[in-house]
Amino acid sequence: MPATPAAPAAAETTAPAAQPAPSPAPAAAVDDALGGRLFDRWYTGKDFTPDSAKTPDAIDGRGGPFGNGSLPRADGAPWSNASGHDYRLKNLFGWDLRGSEGIAGPKYQNKKQVLAKNLLAGKESFDELLAWFDKGSTDSPGLGKVLSQDELRSLTSFVIGVRDGKLPHPDQVWTLSTTSPGRYTLNAGGDATRGARLIGERCARCHGADGTAMLFDDDEFSLGTHTRQKAYEDWAKILNGQPGTKMGRQVKSTTGKEMAQEILDIFAALCDRKAFPKGAAKAADVPDKDVRCGAYLR
Ligand code: HEC
């Protein structure tokens, strides 16, 4: 039977309360925290094992568009992992997104796999940068065959957010240094008292009240010793979360500047070696006067 059109009079008198409750809105398709985790390690949870850097003559990974753990460049050719980037954007551009001008570059940590492009100095529109990540370039991988449109948009949104101020900029948290161990120092202006409160509220249930409940990098570091030595990395972990774990974004403010302040406050607190000790971690803590924590070091 053909459907009978609903009688307009009846429809108009139906009370809104009689309608079923709307289903919950779907999770936002574009999520810049997810984008940051994809920047960190986009293949966590995907069937992709990167080509091994230890066998430079063979492309011998698993998954991806070629089935061998590689990605194409813009010309479509598979791009090997000989330089050891492992196809992670944080390796190609550094934890500060600045490529060879930033912390991974020759003036600082001097990582051989870093690319020239400074993502924070670009002027691309959202769509232009999205297309660049999608297709790749002469020396960077195209992610369009391994990420969904929503994932690509989330990644682009993360990079543009850091670049244009919606998210914290690394310069608001730490400063590059050619002489400091780790090649950075924390900025002044952190409030360790507030930071300790935020850690108690947000981190302690997983990391323990003193940050030793979970050790990182094959038990090398506690939360405190990691941040005292690698805050250039941890700012991104706190902002975006840790790929593949229940740790999501840990900042709650709505502006980049306020989020940066939350991160700096947390770092100032984590520079207290008594409150956040090394516990059973294998690597040594920082010595007195270590300049990374600077005046925050206790
Ligand atoms: C829901 C649990 C959870 C919460 C809440 C949480 N984390 Fe995590 N965090 C984890 C897990 C799990 C890891 C991964 C540990 C690993 O890689 O071995 C992690 C990793 C990290 C790392 C990365 C270490 C590395 O070597 O890569 C940092 C830094 C960190 N957390 C800091 C924090 C801070 C600071 C807070 C609070 C503001 C916080 N986390 C809140 C579960 C949590």
C-alpha cells in the first residue's frame, strides 16, 4: 500500500513532549586531542607495523597501502623507514612541531630523521594543510590511505590549533636552549601549588599520589623523573593524552593560553623531587641545579 500522507492537523497538535527523547549527539567528528595523539603515533590500534629501520635495503613491515609497513610520498612511491622516523609525525617534526628549526633540529637534539618543514611557521589554510597530510610531499608521507577523513581533520585541527593559538604553543611552556640537557628549559610563571592540586585531582588515580605507580620506557622513569628530563615531550602528553590508553586530554581550560598555564603549573609541581620521586625507576633523577626545571627544582 502507498504511504498515506500524515494529516497536517494531527501533526500540528502533537505535543513535543510526546516525541521520543533525541539520541545523544554523536562524539564530535573533529577532535584536536585525538589529532594530537595521531601526531604522536597514528597507527596505535591499527594494523600497521612500520618497516624496520634496521634493514635499510628492504621494506619489511606490515599493513598500510602497500602491505609492507610503508607509506607513499606525494609521487605515490613507497617511502622507507631507513632514517628511523617510524612514520611518526613527532619524529618527523619534533614534539614542538617545528621540524629542523625546533627541538629535534641540528641546533638542539639533532635527530637525523627530522624534516625541514616548520609546521608552526606555515600559513596554510585548514584545507591546504589537510591536503598536504593527505597526499604527502617529496619528503613526507601521505596519510590519506591510512587515516579516515575525520582523523585527517582532527590531525589538521591539532596542528592549526597549536599554530594559531586555540591550543597551547610550546613557547608558552618551555624555551629552546642550545646548552641545557635535553635542549630546553621550563618557562617562568608556573604555580607549583596549583599544579600539585591539579595532579591530585587528575593524575593521582592512575599515576599514584607521588607519580610512581606506573613507570615509563621500560621502567626507566617515574612521572616526576620523566617530566624533570623530558617536559618537551610531556607537554604534548598532557595536552593530548597517551595513544592507546585511557589517558586523554588532561587540561580543561578553553583557551590555548590557559591550557598552557595548567601544563606549566603541573610541571612546576613535578619539579619537586621529594613529592614526585623516582621510586623504583632505573634512570637517575636530575642533579641539584639542573636547569631544565630551573627555579622550580626542589
Ligand atoms: C586514566 C588514567 C590516567 C590518567 C588520569 C592520567 N594518566 Fe598519564 N598515563 C596513563 C597511562 C596508562 C600512560 C602510559 C604509560 C606507559 O606508556 O607505560 C600514561 C602516560 C603518561 C605520560 C607519558 C610518559 C611517556 O613516557 O610517554 C605522561 C607524561 C603522563 N602520563 C602524565 C600525566 C599527567 C600529568 C596526568 C594528570 C594531569 C595524567 N598523566 C593522567 C594513564 C593516565
